[in-house]
Amino acid sequence: MTSVGFRRVKTPRAFEEIAKQIRSELSSRRLRVGDRLPAERNLAEQFGVSRNTLREALRSLEHAGLLRLKKGVTGGSYIQESTGEAVISGLNDMYALGAIQPKHLTEARVIISTEVARLACARRTKEDLAKLEENITAAEEATASGDLERRAEVNYEFHRLLARATGNPVLIIITDALMAATRSFIEAIGYQLNTYVLPSRRRLLAALQARDAEAAANEMKGMLVRLQRSHLARFKENAGKRTP
């Protein structure tokens, strides 16, 4: 268990101040991944709050992906490595609530994925190329069998693999979030077979192998702009059908 010192809390929304102090300890590296916070009773005494208020703060940090609350003999509150799940679910929720419209989502995909492709050219490894090759083959097999849902899932994974090839955790999380929202969008407008995405994937892979960043970026942008027009047209068509 890590020894840290917290200040007593004297605000109406005490749980927010508690969460803020714990985040501050993380930022300063006085708390690290794997560390266990003091027992609830001790923490509540340090903050000068009830255990219910403390638990509210701990749950908020758990929902943010910063804490793992474990029960039992070896239970407690543990600092866990963030996976970006809060960002992913947050963006997906914004899309579900209408704060992010399909045109915003598809536009962001074009901008971000183009730069991901460019950066991946410089940083990709042989292992990255092998995984991308395997992914494209899986997409081709799904297409041949007519399994459009499977092909869509494999295509989402292609973008995630490409983002991981950049080695940039921010781009990885943003791409994961965009793919989660894109899945919701595609499920709403329906799966559709096209003939240009997989050939584009092959050309993109060739550019990655050659470390031709400009060719990779142009290939990704051209394919996504074309896909964007198709998706938005289907979205508009579906919306028209729902209008009384």
C-alpha cells in the first residue's frame, strides 16, 4: 500500500475534490500503476468525509478507468493502467445523443486516419506489416463469403492496427473511439458491399512497405473521402424514409 497524504475536503461536492486530489497524486507520480490506496476508513479520515462520499469519488475514478476496485481479502482500490475506455465510451455516447453528427464523424475519420497512415509509414515494424497483411486477407475472405458484418469488423480492426503502428497512444485512443462510433453509424445505415476499399488496402500496404508516406496518406484520404460520400448519402436516404 502506498503512503500518500491528502488534505481535508470542505466543499459541497466533496467527491469531486477527492477525485481531483487523487488525480494530482497520479500526475506527480506519487501514485503509480499497481499502487493500492489506503483503506477506506483511513482515506475517509484523511479527507474528513463520510465513507459514502469517499466511495462516490472512488467510483467516479473507476468509471474513468483510473482505479480498479477489488473486493475480498486482498481487496482495495488499485491504480490501474488507463486504456482510454472513458474517451472511447464518451465519444460513442456523444454520437448516440446526437452531439456528434455523422458528417462530423466521417470528416474526423478522413483527417485523423490520413495522418495516421502518414506516421505509420515511418514507424511501422515488420510485425505491423504482417498483422495488416493478415487483416486484409481476412477481409477478402469475408467478402468472398458474403459476410458483410464480419468484413466491417475486420475493417475497423485494420484502422486500429494502423494506429498502433504509429506508436502514439493518443492516436491509438482516438482511433479506437472513432471506430466505436463508426460501428454504431454503420449498423444504423446498414452494411453495403463496395469494390474499392480492399484494392485500396492493398495499395496502402504497398506504400507502407515502401515507407512512402505521401502515397500512403493520399491513398487513405482518397478512399475515405469516397467512402464518406457513400455513407452520408445512405444516411440521408434512410433519414428521408423515416420522415412522415
